[in-house]
Amino acid sequence: MTTTTRYAVLLRGVNVGGPRKVPMAELRGVLAGLGHTDVRTYLQSGNAFFTTASGAGEDALAGAIERALEERFGFRVDCLVRGGSYLRAVVDDCPFPAAELEPRQLHVTYFSAPVTADRFAALDADAHLPEEFRLGDRALYLYAPDGLGRSKLAAALARPAVVRGLVATTRNWNTVLKLAEMAQETDG
């Protein structure tokens, strides 16, 4: 019997203006062309789900998807692949009272590798209050009461010196919840 696993793939920096357009129908086609099944997308900002029996790890799957997207679209698209149990744990481990906040106030940045507090040591977190961040498993939780677009802390956290060497992509809390839900629909 073949074991299949359900994953989410998060594309970084596509469909947000400019030339980096990845139509979701074409993204589904790329994923299906790699042999993945039950392919679906969520929103237009680069969230997709697939089931695979390949047995490859998350990094290997992300690498194959990145190569296929570059071949198809002519530009590199950084991707993160995460399983349903990880995405559920991100929701469950949220250090902020998510149920009491507006979804636009809470965001998660997913990282390609674990991050430690040392990476953020030069950042004066108190200078950004009431905005706050907390670290999780390959994730950063950001509370931005006025939303991400107005967040000075989000800008500081995204500086190249802070995220150097990492793929990082951010989703609002509604999307975080939907990613966990959709990635587990056939995850078992």
C-alpha cells in the first residue's frame, strides 16, 4: 500500500504587483505535472495544496517546485512546503490570544529553517510597542494592532540583515487558519 501525504506550498512574492505573476490555474498545472494529486489553490497569492506519494521531504519537494516554476514562468519563485501537522501546530502554538484579535492584527511569517532570538537581538522590540513578535517552530508570530501595512515592526523584521539566508513568507491569521484546515483535509 502506498502512503500519501498532504502538503501546502507557500510561494513567496508572487501576484502582488509587477511582473511576477503566477496564475493559480497554471500553478495547479505545474504541481500536477510533477505527479502530485488532489491539487488545489487558495487565494491568488500563492497558496496551493497537493497530495504526493513521492516520499520526498519538504525541502526536496520545494526545490522541485521552484525548478518547475522557473522553467514555466522564467523567474525564480521561492517556495516553502509544509505538512498539515506542522501547519496545525503553528495555529495551536500561537502565543497571542488569536480568538480575541481581529485576523488583520495577527500574522505568521514562515521560515525555511529554524530561527533563534539571536537573529533578532539587534532589534529594539520595545521601540515598536504595542506591536510584538514571538518565535515559534520555523515561524514568527506578529501582533500588529494597526495591520501589517502600517507595521513598523514588520518592516524591521523583514530587513535583509534579519532574514539573510532564509526564505520567509508571511500570511495573515485567516490564511494561517485556512492553510492548516486545507492541508489536513486528507493528511493522515
